[in-house]
Amino acid sequence: MNSETLFYIIIGIIVIDFIFDKILDALNAKHFNDPIPNELEDVYDTEEYEKSQRYKKERFKFGIITSTFSVLLTLGFIVFDGFAYVDEIARSISDNAILIALIFFGIIMLGSDILMTPFSWYSTFSIEEKYGFNKTTKGTFFLDKIKGLAMTVIVGGGILALIVWFYQFAGDDFWWYAWILVAVFSVFMNMFYAKLIVPLFNKQTPLNDGSLRSKIEAYAKNVGFKLDNIFVIDGSKRSTKANAYFSGFGSEKRITLYDTLINDLEEEEIVAVLAHEVGHYKKNHIIVNLTASILTTGFTLWLLSLFVGNPLLSQALGVAEPSFHIGLVAFGILYSPISEITGLIMNYISRKFEYQADNFAKNTYDGSFLISSLKKLSKNTLSNLTPHKAYIFVHFSHPSLLQRYRNLKAGI
């Protein structure tokens, strides 16, 4: 195989992936107007249903525009030797391999972020604003951008620098060191994300004493779940959409409730949602997901070590001088079909875990409260109640509302 053949393979992967994704999107959109299943007829009234239809169709059209622009930008950058141009800029600034890689990815990521910001702005301040979801101020929008870039530079840049350094002294065996680094970082972030990262973007406060906290603590005690950390996050700072999540393990485990969730749901429904989250912990889903992620990362890094030193990878992107950072870009594109397969497997497992967590909540609390909470959350986010099965299989990490309803209703 020569570099020209590899170039066309890279282009082909990008184009085929885009076409496949758009076919799925279109297939899903064809079912927007399907009759709502009888079990979910009480989610929307007529006016709300029409609003949800408008929202789905607008997001679908906007998604086509955004993804088309993104893929054309990527193809144009490859065809017109954009990577070679940025590589030359990086090499003109430094001759240190680590600094070259940092400058190279820094330019590409900053350029991409700038070009995609208008789309993010329109999504937030036009579409989300129109349908009553957006609570983000323009100041918060740009501050989030700055904080996000700073995080990328500090954390992402630090990890990239270490991986390039590993490659310099260990050669093809660098993947062992990189794997250990990423594994330790993943465990650390899983443990302390809520303490270290979340406060940079949101305010977290302990849930006040009262009937809700008492009900949560009574449930936790009933199922033998030690729970000292219950926090409320100011999700309403950015959106009306509600959420709750579980993070950490051991002494660092905590449950976080969005303030919008507390506003939208009754106390019993909130406890039911938390029962679902406790189910994830009791079923060891967090450990399993973390382990699977670490193993997948190890496999990816091992595969990268087999190819990254091949000069064909750099030449396929128009760069004559082989380098780790160019090889990493080419490998990332070539690896995407495998990534799609691992993504399908992880989504399948995730959906199974959601059923298990729902069953745990149903068996330890009252499943009817979880059903009503899921319906309210779907209504308040104008969710699609009739997604296509193929779209669910490829993209959904959770079962659809109808699937979860039927699973929860069984045995109640």
C-alpha cells in the first residue's frame, strides 16, 4: 500500500461515516410523525406535542447543516494539505517534538473551536431560546468557552506532552506508559471530578434538611446504601432541562441533583430517580464502565503503537517528515470504524445497565413514581417519543421512553 491509496481510504472513511450517519438521521426523522404509543399518550397535550414536533424538526435540519459544514471543513483541510501547513507553522516555532505536537494540536483545536462557535451560538441563543430551554447569558457562554479551552490546554496538553515524551524514550512500547497514565487519570477523575471540575462551571450546595432529604436518606438506609453527600447543582444557570447523576465511589461517592429536577418533579419522583442511580452503584455499573473504558483505551493505544511510526500515515496527510502527532491524526481517522463498533457495544451494554437500574428502583421503591418522572422529564425536554429502532441501536445509551415504560410496567 502506498500513501496515495491510504489517502483515499482516509477520505472514504470520512465520507462513508457521514453518509451512514445522515441516512440514520433521515430514517429517524421520517418517524417524527408516527402516532404516539397508547402508553405515552399522557406525556403531551395537543399544543405541547405540536411544539415538540417543531423542535425535533428544527434540530434535525440544524444538525444536517452543522455536520455537513464540519465534514466539508475536514475534507477540505485534508485535500488542501492543511495538516502539512499547520505542521510547518509548528516546526517554525520550535524543534522540540513535544512543543511541536502541542502547538500543532493547539492551532487545530483553537481554529476548529472558532469556526464552530457560530453554530453553537445559534443553537443556544436561537433554537434553545425559542423553545424556552436556554438560560445561558452571553457572558456565561463565552466564559464557558474560555474555561473549556483552559481545561483542554492544561489537562489535554499535559497528557499529550507526557505521551509524546513516552514515545521519545520508549518507542513502540510507549503505549504501556500511556495506558497506565490514562488509567490512573480516569480513576482519579471518576473519584474527584465533582470536587475539582464541576465547581469551575457550576455552584454546588448540599441539599438542605427537609422532607426531600429525609425521604432520600430513609430510602438509602432501607437499601443499605451509605449516602452522606447529596448536592444540588445550579443547572438552571444554563438550561431548563433537568438531570441527576451519580459520581465517584467509596468515600467520594455522591449524588448530584439539578435544581431544575427538584423544581420539575414531586419528592417521591425524585427519590425514584435516585433509586435508579443507586441501582447503578449497587449493580457495580460504574466499576464495569470504568474498567471497560480502560481496557478499550489500552487496546486503542496498543493498536496505535503498531502504526504510528509508519511514515505512510504522515505522507497520506501530505506531510513528508514523519512525526508522532501527524501519525496520531491519521490513525484517529483510520480507527474510527473500530471506534464505531466499540461504541455500539458500549451503548448496548449501557442500555442493559439502564434496565437493571430501573428494575432495582422498581423493586426497592415504587416503579410508578419512576414512570411518572420519566414522562415529565421527556415532556419538559420535548423528547422524541417515536425514535426509529435503528437510531436507538446506534446512538442511544439509554432505552427509549417506551421501552423503559414497558420494562417498568412489567410486574407492577
